[in-house]
Amino acid sequence: MLHLSADRQVNPNIVQTYIPNQPVKKGDEKGHFAFGGSIVVLLFEKNKIKFNQDLIENTAKGYETSIKMGEQFAEAL
């Protein structure tokens, strides 16, 4: 999985708190968003996860689905 924190070009709002080149464990804090238009992009290897059905259905209809921190959106295969 690749984790990418993206930010608006104007007024960046991502505060990085991790220490570069140091080991991390699942669930460790990497950083946080300040108020504003930031986004997290996750890229997965093909056929490694199965997205929840509501995401699949909403995407097919052109709808956005809100996912909150800690909320499950897929399962590992």
C-alpha cells in the first residue's frame, strides 16, 4: 500500500509529525491535517483488497462516500 498525503497548492494544511528514516508500527501517528482542503490517497496492489459494497455502489452512481478516521472501507484478501 502507498499512502500519499495531498494538499492544496494554496495554504498547505498537513502537519508531519513522524521522524524520517525511523521505523513505524501500524497505527503510529504520521501527521495530521489542520483545517482546510487536504486529502489522503491510498494505492493498493491489484487483487489485494476488497472494497466495502457501499463504496462500490456509490462510486458507480457517481456519489462521494465520506470515510472517517478508523472506519473500515475495505478488507484484505
